[in-house]
Amino acid sequence: MMRIVVKIGTSSVTDEHGAINNHAIENLCNQVAQLREQSHEVLVVTSGAVAGGVAALGMSQRPTDTQTLQALAAVGQSQLMNRYNEYLSARGLIGAQVLLVPNDFIDRTQYLHARQTLGRLLELGCVPIINENDAIASDEIRFGDNDRIAALVAHSVGADALVLLTDIGGLYTADPRTDASATLVEQVGADDPLLSVNAGSAGTARGSGGMASKLSAARIASWSGVRTVIASASRSNVLQDAIDQKAGVGTQFLPHNRNLSARKLWIAFAAQHVGSVVVDDGAKNALITRNTSLLHAGVVEVSGDFAAGDTVEIVDVRGVSFARGMVGIDAVQAGAAAGLQSSDLPDGVDPELVHRDDLVILLDK
């Protein structure tokens, strides 16, 4: 038995007019049912709520203001779930709507709660249908974030594979829509730089994930120990082929041997950083090569208004961000302690600004 997370983008679940593409959702649900018949567990991360709302209200074009987009997401989300429920029910399956917001990954308690809920839904035999909760998001809606959410969900549920379905057949050496010489990159190794190929930031007017966000998602999944496949949603039997690792199905990203823990992956990719700490070359070398904690003595500068428990970027003196960590004290205390030896610190200040268990080196090693 395998546990699979499947993400399908807006451009694949809506037609050229922006309306929900019933055939595309029915096809996806049939493939999910096929995998379930083989005792696999499947979670679906779907986009398309805003686009569905645009079509449902008969708008000629997609608005740009956040308030209207959030309202449209509320309209379109219910219609989107109606389609999934209809086609899953026809195959004897029960869909379960799960709406996530970034805080479900930023806040550790929420992160664990979401993981437990998803796990229980799978135990009950449901097919979780996951989307970002755009209707009540406190920040501006971030299009394309579902790729990242899918990768984080894949890690949180311990998935064996993540399949990112899009309107293109995988990662190519160039844009195949404009360059006839473009060839498919069938496999990216764990040590290959996942962003080495120039990829566009957006795909179509209806969806805005694009290849860049999928490559970022593949990196998250790879560092989680999850194999990822980017493939065309229109390919016949694409999910089965992706699971079977069939040649030509798309681009496969092999899992990295780092296989970060849930806590470190959360710090590296899911936690929102609220400040930065500049360190000298000696501290940088110690962090990278000796897996040490970050001491105040190596800190050159502190910026941002962070509190104890927040995540910050760790930057070298040349401005290159190379790590992320969860700080043990606030920005005022960290600024006052910058550059001080442990013996010179005020009473009550921990000598470790970031403990090594709360620090992630972002450079591939």
C-alpha cells in the first residue's frame, strides 16, 4: 500500500472560459478510485475555487482586488466540492473537504492538529480534498501556493509520492510551447540543483502556479524524503503511471537523503521568517561543517522584530541566506548580545541564540 498526494492546478480543473471542467474532475476521481481499489491511500490538493467563482457569477474577467477574490473563492469552493463529491460518490468513495491556511503550517500546534485530522480521515476511508482557505485568508491571496501546500501535506502525512498535475508534461529544457527543440527532463537526482533549469513563474491566466512553484514544491518534498512527479493532467492513466514510475510519464524528482524531521522541515519551509541574523564567516563555517548551535559571539547584526520561538533567516556577511532557525530570545535581547562571548552575557540569556535542533542549513550538502 502507498500513500499518495495528488495536486491539480486551476488550469487543469477549469476550461478556457474559466468554468469548472467537469470532465477533468471526473477523470481525476476515476483515477483516484482506481488507486483506492489497489488499497492505496490518496489525498487530493485542488485549486480552482476562485476561477470557479468567476464563472459561476458570469464575470467576463478575473478581478484583482483581494476582497472580491475572497468572495469568489467562497462561491467557487462549494461548487468545486459538489463536483468532487458527485464523481467520488459514483465510485463509492466519500470526499472530505479540508481548507488550510498558512498558519496551519506556521503554528506548530495547528500543524500537528492538521496532520492528525488528515490521518484520521484516511483511517475512516475518506478522500481528503484539500485547498487553501482563500475566502478567509488574512493576507492577500497567494496564487500558486497550493504547490507548496501539497508538498507540506505530503510530508505531514508521510506520503510515499507526490504527483503535481499541470498543463505541461513535466520539466523541459525550455518552454515546449515556444521552443520546438525543448526536451523532457525525465529525472532529477537528489543531489541535482532543482532550480537549475530556467522555469517560468506562471502558466496560464486562470492559474498562477507555473513551473517555478512546482520546482520549489519538489525541493520541499525531496528534503522530506518524498518522491515527486510533475506530469500532465491530460495524460491518460497519469496517476497509475506516476506510481509505477513509467518512463515518459513526466519529470521525477528523487528523494534527498537528508530526509528532514517534521520539526526541521517546518522551520525550513513552512514557518514564516520574521527577521534575520547576520553571522561572521567563522560562525557560518561552524554551522555548516560542525552542526553546532548559533552562539551570540558569531552574530554581526540583527534585524526584524522577532520574539522567542520565531523563525529567522541566517545570513552571511555577503548577504547570502544559508540557513533558517528558531530563536530562543527576542530581537532586542539578541541585538544587545550580538558579538558577546558567552561569559559576557547578562544573567538569564542563553548562550545559544539558535539551538542546533532548531536550525536547518538550506545549502545542499
